[in-house]
Amino acid sequence: MQTITFKEADRAQVSFLAPLETKTLIWLAHRTPAMINSDHLTALGLISLLGAGLSYWYARYHRSGLLLVAVFLALNWLGDSLDGTLARVRNRQRPRYGFYVDHVVDTFGVLFLLAGLALSGYMSGPMAAGLLTAYYMLSIEVYLATYTIGTFHLSFWKFSPTELRILLAVGNIALFCCPIVQLAGSTYRLYDVGAAAGVTGLALMLVAAVVRHTVQLYRAERLP
């Protein structure tokens, strides 16, 4: 069998909570029972986002579903964040397998989450679709940059998935109390406003990253 040469990309994690999160994950990894491995945690991350999506759907009929989402977001953080740390602490790393599976899982997980939001009635279908599209486009840029530049960006503008989970959990509390807001004399769903802000933010991150990486690659491969 032919051996495939593989060079793992550098990881760039500069979010607000990164220093505290890293220490916490290492502490948890050292105390994780031996019977639990990284694959179990990856599965937990996916199942948790499915649970969060179903909780949003349930919130259409009972608002307690919004509080249940926070529980699943916490479980998703545990599974999605700890799987890689556990592999590194135990020296059981599979860089290609881990990178591929982790991000395929993220692709389905975000779909489950936003589908649940669209079915909840708290966010319109078009806004959920727009947010999903913006997320996927930024993800594509990240994966292309990882391959061509060799750096895997885990955060943008000091925000990583951890900060976004916290914002979503806090937003659910606001949604529980006030699902409708008024802006400039018009009435909107709170999460439609949040989705519009999210799409704008993701679009700005995408454009900034595309310009930066295009210039970087152009300079690295100038033609004579």
C-alpha cells in the first residue's frame, strides 16, 4: 500500500476564551475515563446538535424547549472541543481522520441546528437558510486556506464556536422573554434580527479572509 505523506496544518486559535478553554480541556482530558475515546466525544457533539435542533422544534409548542437547547449546546461544546484535546493528551492522534470526521460532523450538526430554528417559528426559513449558506461559505474558505496556506483558523475576530454557543444560549434567554422586537417602527422576530446580524458578520469575515489569503498566495507565487 502506498504511504501518503501528510503535513498537519498549524492551528490558529486566538478567541477571547481560548486561554481558559485550553486549560479547562486539558484538565478534563486528564480526568476522562479510559473507556471514553475521541470518537465517542465526536459522536456526542453531533448528537447534541441534533438534540438542540429538536429542542428548537419542540419550542414551537412549549417554550421550555429554548432552555433545553442550552443543555445540548453545553454537551456539544464538551464533545466537539474535547475530542481533539483528548487525542493529543493521550498521544492517539489521527490528523487526517480527525480533521475530516470533525468537520463533516460540524457540517451536519449546523444543518440540524438551523433546521430546528427554522421549524421553531422563532426564525423564518429564509433567514435560517441565509445563515446556513453564509456559514458554509466561510467554512469552505477555511478549508481551502488550510490546504493552500497550512494554517487552520479556529476563530475569526476573537470569536470561535465556543463564544458563539454562549451567545446563542444567552439569546435563548432573551428569546424566552421577548421573541418579538420593534425596530424603526416595524415588528420583527428577535432571531430574524440576530440572523441578519450573523449573516452580515460572517460575510464580512469571509470577504476579509478571501482578500487576505488571495494577496498572501499571490505574493508567494509571483510569476517572473
